[in-house]
Amino acid sequence: MSPKILLAEDQPMNRKLFREILEVKGYTVVEARDGAEALALARADPPDLVLMDVQMPGMDGLEATRRIKADPITRHVPVLALTAMAMDGDEERVFRAGCDGYLPKPVRIHTLLERVEALVARPKPDGGE
């Protein structure tokens, strides 16, 4: 079974681009348009990884990440922040929220795939794979 990635991104063109890149590499992609939808989808069926846009309407990606990491059902799920925020302190804020990685936009495809592969391959806390 292919690893499942939850893609939380409010911009339709970005969702389409990321989905196509990931599906070509054999990942199953589930899409969310905002943080609240990402949180609900993650709780309903925890993915192997969340790609989380930071700036989204309503519940932003950092708040969604905090909630994912606070929930016993989803706390083990790695979260990779995708963000246009590249100011001093932004990376630190992303990690403080609980993200396991940070990737500034515009995203380099090669770097995205390397980070996704590394996070999906990480051993699960319960020892499962």
C-alpha cells in the first residue's frame, strides 16, 4: 500500500502541482483546503505525512499542526510546513508549533521529494512501519 499524504493547501494550483508530483512518485494524496479540514481528515484516517501550508484562511497551518500534535490519534504523524514565510524567526515559529520540517516556497521539486521520502520513512513511535 502506498504511503498516504495529506496535502493542506488553500491555493488550487499549488494543490494540483503538489498532488501530481506526489502521485507520480507513487504516493496517495488526500487534499484539504484549510487547517480545519486538514485536522478533520487527519483525525478520521491518520496519514503517513501532512504537507501543511502555513498561511491558509480560517485555521492556519500552525494552529492545525498544534492540534494534530496534541491529539493522541495523530501526534505521531510528521508534518512538513510549506510556506512563503521566509522572514527571520519564521522557521523557529514553524518548529515551535510542532512541525517536523520546514520548506520555503517556491518549493524545489527535488528537495520536496527528498523531505517527503525522509519523513515517510521515519520509524513510527510504536515501532511499526
